[in-house]
Amino acid sequence: MQRYLAIGTLLALAAYAGGCSDDSDDGGGAGTAGSGAGSGGSAGSAGSGGSAGSAGSAGSAGSAGSAGAAGAAGAAGSGGSGNDDGDAGVSSALSFFVTSTGSGDAGGNVGGLEGADAKCQDLAEAVGSTRTWRAYLSTTEENAVDRIGEGPWFNADGVLVATDLESLHTDGLPREPVNLVLDENGDAVPANQHDILTGSNDDGELLVTSDAGGPDNCDDWTRNTADAPGARVGHSDIPQGFSASWNSAHTTAGCSPIQLQNVGGAGRLYCFAE
């Protein structure tokens, strides 16, 4: 009997061992190598080219170049008044001046009205004026007031000295508190030459003094002798203790150079642009 039991046991063991072998085959013979070594997995989809890298941030704009140094200011224009007529600082509005030079040895003989006008014209043109100029002188043929235009008149600094004939002969030339009676270069008349030839009364007309025997104009500005009558003169300034008249202050003793100089004159003229 024991023999039979042993045989039964052996058969059972054999049957058990055969069952284990079948279970191994069902597990895919070592996992059937995944359908032929596991279809190698479909190739990974090509990476979507990687998202294009975000555009690099634009480089910060270069700092603006420092502004170029301002160009040096242009050289200042010559001192004129900014107008073609001006010259060496003399205003283009110039329409009145006292001559910068006197008559020298000619004394009261300034060449008549023609010579006096020519002197005014030459001096004015020398400082750039293109206008027509007349000397403020009275003769037996013409009064000073009638030969100088209507105004207004400005000195070499461009400052108004008179608006018209009436103001010129009523108010006179402005000499205080600032003396506006200047020569063509813009300079003041020296005090020892302040007598300016006019031959006129306060109204700008020919002056004939009762005690001199003739007009006070050196024979219509053609004589330089010591004979009377002399020349009527005005003051380019307002001298203390003397007449303030700009065009009819006093009459000289004669027409010689020394007689003009002795009383503070040099044969200078007033010039007006027409």
C-alpha cells in the first residue's frame, strides 16, 4: 500500500511540475519580446522644432549721442545799426550832425553855401550816408530854415533831436541833461569850439544887426578878414553864464580865424539831411 501511495505522490508532483511549465509559456515566452522587440515605439514625433525661442529682447536703444557742442556764435557784425547805411557804429538814421572839423585858416570863408554844403555832404558820405545834405547857414539869397528839409532829424547815435522845423526852432536842440548835439562820428563837440556858424536869428532867418552895418554872415560866407560885421553863431552846448541859443547866441567881432577862436569857435557847421 505504501508503494501505491508513493507512486501517487510522484504522479502528483509530476503533474504539478508540468503545470508550472505551461504557465511560463503563456507569459509571452519571456514577454514575446514585445511584437518583435516591441515595435521600437513609434519614433517620437519630431519635436515641434522647439518653440522658436522668443525673439531676443530688442537691444536697448543706444543712448542718444550727446548733443554736438553749439557752434560758436558768429562774430558780431560791425558796429553799424544793422542797416547798409550805417558805418563804424554810426546809425543809418543819421540826419543831423555838427562837422567834426572846422574851417581852419579859411575862418568865415567856407566857400559860400556851395562850399558849406559840399563839406556836409563829404563828411556824411564818409560815414556811409547816401542822403543829400545841407549846411544850416543863412545868406542874402536863402534862409537856413528853408534849406534843411522838414525833419525828423536824428544824431549819429540814432536819437531823435527834432521832429520838425517848428520843434527845432521852438524847443531847440536837446543839450540837457544829455547833450545830443554830436558830430558825424558820434562825438561831442569840444567846449572850446562850441560856436557854430549860422548867420541866423532864432527863427533860422538871416540876421542883420543894427550896429554892424550888414548881415552877420561874413559876406555870405566868403570872407575871412577881421572887418565887421562878423559871423552869427549858435552854441552846441549850454555854457554857464552865456546864451543857450543853439542857432543865434552872439556875433563874432570879425571873420578871421583868430576872431572865431577867441570866442570859442573853429568855423564848424550844423548839417541836416533833406
